[in-house]
Amino acid sequence: MRLIDASTTEAYLRTTPLVSAGERLAVRELTGGVSNMVLLVERPQRPADRFVIKQARAQLRTAEPWFSSVERIWREAEVLNECTRLLTAATPADAGAIRVQTPRILYEDRANYLFVMTAAPQPNMVWKHDLLAGHVDPMIAAACGRLLGTLHAGGWRDPALAARLGDRTLFDQLRVDPYYRTLAAVRDETRPAIEDLIDSLHAHLLTLVHADFSPKNLLVSAEGLTMVDFETGHFGDPAFDLGFFLSHLVLKSCLKIPDHARYLALTAAFAAAYDLRVLPTIGPAALASLWARGIQNFAGCAWARLDGKSPVDYLGDPGRRELMREICREIFSSRPMTWTQVVSLVTARFDTTALGSLALEDR
């Protein structure tokens, strides 16, 4: 396997049909992920034809040792193609709604475990960075709900999709083990709830699951919302996607106390748009069950981002981290059935924290 990076990409590209012999290139590494080398190739003579190279790495860039087969790059390519197909086949969004899209694969190199795809429209902003900078837009959250709902509804109980994407080995290696099993190992109090969660994931094999649907993998531009990173995709329980995504938004809400209400409102906009897309396909009973499981996955994912193998990089305050643990404990024990109940619980806890902070400032 020929490893490439920003310094060796141009030489590699000269051996492929992707660029012409005398063409000038500019290459830079795109940061933010931990599992792949991702490189943006810009073409000064053809600026509209920029592209991205993605190559799998066996060892992930985390503080604790974490390994995964480089074969996962082909699962990512397959899931990307399926997502593109489902979005293309879906009913168009209402006029004025933010457009949602995926990249398109241009080239595959099986010997070197890499593929090349179209680049997201420029300029763009990683939604995570926008949120951390204080920019809150409910329309983007609604577009996320519509996007995820389209994928879940489009693949619902599809036997052909289940056959193609039924292997959940990578999901286990990159999500269940580093998030759930690691959390249970370091926080023994979570073990019963986490074991139930893992059993539930195996028991509800229902549709296409992205399993990395988060603000860091959503790029915002004038042309809409572009979703990236598909290597953990599989046919499984969509409740994981709900919990994973919402954990990111609530952790950022915790960071932003006392400005948490604006961030929590994003979760309501997401949930409403998601329900509109999914309900006609799966019906109210299945949707209610999905949300109940999604809420438990929310607690598992949020806690895992504090004490699992891939801790969140922006919530360093010990008091706020413990506040999130308390919320997750309560969700594990009380098992709320609706996202509205969770928002009420979180709002009350964050409001109390905000008032306490103000009282300290007044002394």
C-alpha cells in the first residue's frame, strides 16, 4: 500500500488518469477526522474541478490505541453511493428549504485503499465550527432532519440494501467498541444500560444507518448542505443516528450555557423535520419506538464523548462535564419516551446551572 500525504499526492496523481501531464496542482490536508488521510486537490487552471482524495489508515489518530481494517474504505464508497441514490430518488424539499447533497465518486484505487470524490462547493464552513463560533440557524438543523429522515425512510426494511450493507463489523469497531464498551469498562455504573443498548442495536435492523451523522461531517455553503464521511454506514438501527447527532447538539448547548436555549432549539427543528420525512413511511408506532431507543442512544453517545475512547475536544470544564453525566444517568433510569421530554429535562438542568453562575457573579 502506497501511503500518500500532502507532499506526495502530486507525484501519485501523475500516475493516474485524473490529471494532465503539465497541469499545475495545489494539495492540502483537510483536518478534523481521526481515521483517514483526506486531501483537497485544487487545480488553478480548472478551479471548478477540484476534488478530494480519501485514503484509509489502519491506526486512527487518537490518544488511546485504536485500529481498524483499511478495507473499510470500500464500505464507505458503497454507502456514499447508496446515500446519493436515496437522496436523488426522494421527494424534493419545499421551495426555500436548504438543499442537501453528497459528493460523487470519480475514481477508485483498490491497491492503495483510496478513492477520489468531488469536492464540496466553495466557500464552505464545517457546521461544527459555525456552532462553536455562536452561529445558530434552525434552517440548517431542519435540513439535517430532512436529510437523515430521507435516508432512513428511503432504506426502510429494504431487503436488497440489508444484503449489501448487512455486515456491521466496522460499525462495531468504530462505534460500539470505542463508545459503548469503553464507556461500560471505565464507568461500571453504565454497564447495564450500555449492555441493553448494544442488544437493542442488534435487535432492530431496519434501514440504512450513517453512524457518523454529526456537525463535523456537514458542510454548509451557498449551495446548501453537503454530507461527508460514510465509512461507518451499515444496515441497522436508525436510533443510533438520532442519538449520535443529538448528543453533539446537546453537548454544544452545555458548552454555551447560559445561551443554551438557542442551541436546544436546533434539536427541536431537527426532530420536527425528521418526523415529517419518516412518519409517512414507518407509521406512528414505529416512530415512537424509534425515538425511545434514540433517546437511550443519545445518553450513551453523550456520556461516551466524555469518558469513551474519542472524548469531545471542546467541553473541558469539569462541572459541565459532570452535569452532562447527571443528565445521562437520569435518562438511563427514567427512560423518557419523547424528545420533548428530554429537552424539558435538559433545559431545567441548564437553567439551574445558568442561574447559579449568575449568582456567583453577583457576589
